[in-house]
Amino acid sequence: MHIHLIPLRLAAGAYILNSGLSKRGADEDAARGMQAMAAAAYPQFGDMEPKKFANLLSSSEIALGSALIVPVLPRTVVAAGFTAFSGALLGMYLKTPSLHRGPGDLRPNAQGEGYAKDVIMFGAALTFLLDALRLDVRAAARKTTKKAAKGAAKVSRKTAEAGAKAAAVGLAAEKIRHRKH
């Protein structure tokens, strides 16, 4: 793990992990509230049983928080998951007008202040994803360069061998010509 990503991963991971753990075993009213808010922004959650939704959300947050804290999965996979999760939260905020100051004003009202942090989390996740992709591209470029250098060295070696054989044939032909004269 790159040292410059440690604070981001630990802070976001701890926050998300704590959120998931606090939702674990949510009562029926809390589960219903979570599911209703999610369904208002994402209708596909409308048919889901509230307790099942709360358990899925809790498990997802625990998995993502843990993946951010303990770097065992590829950074690009974790960064993509973090970006998707925080993007969904940001989408929920944006699709919930009761959290905004007024029509056409996306700034949070008092009720939306707690959700506005999703803008920051999405920015952090996107930064992590772009950095992971940059590092992956750099690693791929190094690998390709190394492979190309090996290939060029092999071609150079084969060319040198062919040149040496051609020179040997040329010398042999010269000796034969001198013997005939």
C-alpha cells in the first residue's frame, strides 16, 4: 500500500465499518426507515424486505470498511467499490429534495447536513480510484517496457549471431577464392 493512501483508507474505512456495525441487528423501525429512504432514491429497493435491506447494507458497509482498512484486495477493486458506494450515497442525497435548501438549490438544509458529507466521501473515493488507476497504468507501462526491452535484446542478439555467421561464411568464401587463385 502506498503511504499517501493510508490516511484516506483508514479514515474512510473506519467510518464505513463503524456505520455497518451500527446497522447490524437494526430493529424493524430502523430497518424500515433505511429501506424507505433508499427506495425513495432507488426504486429497485422498494420491494425489498426492510430487515433484509438493513442486513445487506450493514454487510456491505462492513465488507467495504474492512477492505479499505486491511489491504488484501487489489487497490483498484477496493477503490471502485468505494467509489460506487459513495456515489450511491451521493445520488441518494441528490435525489432527496427534502434534504436541500429549496427547489434547484442543492446545498443542504439543516436536515441534509449529515448527508452532505457524502460529497466529500465521493471526492475522496474518486481520488483513490484515479490514483489506483494511475498506479496500475504505470505498472503496466513498466511491464510492457521491460518486455519490449527483452524482445529488443533478443532481436539484437539474434541479429548479432546472424551477422557473425554471415561474416564467417564470408571469410570462408574468401579463403576458398584465394585457394583457387
